[in-house]
Amino acid sequence: MPTKIIAHTVAVLLLVSPVLSGSQAAPPAPQTGTIVCRTLETHTDDALKVTVVVFHQRDEAQRSQLAELLRGHSGQMVEVQASDGSWRRARLLRLKSCFGRGLLMLPAPAPFSERAEFALRLPADAH
């Protein structure tokens, strides 16, 4: 019973905190195999029609999960979900010179801005 109360409280806080802080809405609660991330930098080249996103995990608890994903799947396709709920494919790269950071390459325009939160997962066909 206490576990259900804690889970419910966490869910409510995740839904309410963006409203109270006035920030962009957070992506939906993470599903199994999904990591909630935060963008650090976004760069778009309209001529090349590409966006590059430097990011890391949002929650410290998912640090090792993201590190494992970056080490095991660098160069592969992943899916990202912004606050509008749609999933887009992106190329995932591990930044070797910057511990715990990843890089995404995806078609422009960027689905999120700097400091935005998004969900990251491997596509269903990669499992």
C-alpha cells in the first residue's frame, strides 16, 4: 500500500511541477526502457536540414542506464519524444570527450529547444 501512495505522489509531482514552475511541459511518464533526458544545446542548420542536440539524463537515477545506452548503441537509430507526444527517429552518438553526454542528429526543425526535456528509447525493431 505505501508503495502505491509513493508512486501516486511522484506521478502527481511530475505532472504539476512544470505548471508551478512555468516551464515547458514534461514528456509523458517514462515507459520501461525509456530514459527522460534534458537538452543542453540545440543547433539547427536549415541548409542541411539537420538539428544536433547535446543532452544528458534528467534524473540522476537514470545516469547508468543512459551511459549503458550510449556505450552500446552509439551510431544507431533511437526514438525521441517531445512534449507534444509524437516520436521521431534520431541518430544517437556518444560524446567520448564529454562523460555522460550524448548527441542526437535528426531532421530539422528541432522537436525541442535548449533545456527542454524529452523521452529517449530504442525503437521496437532494435530490441
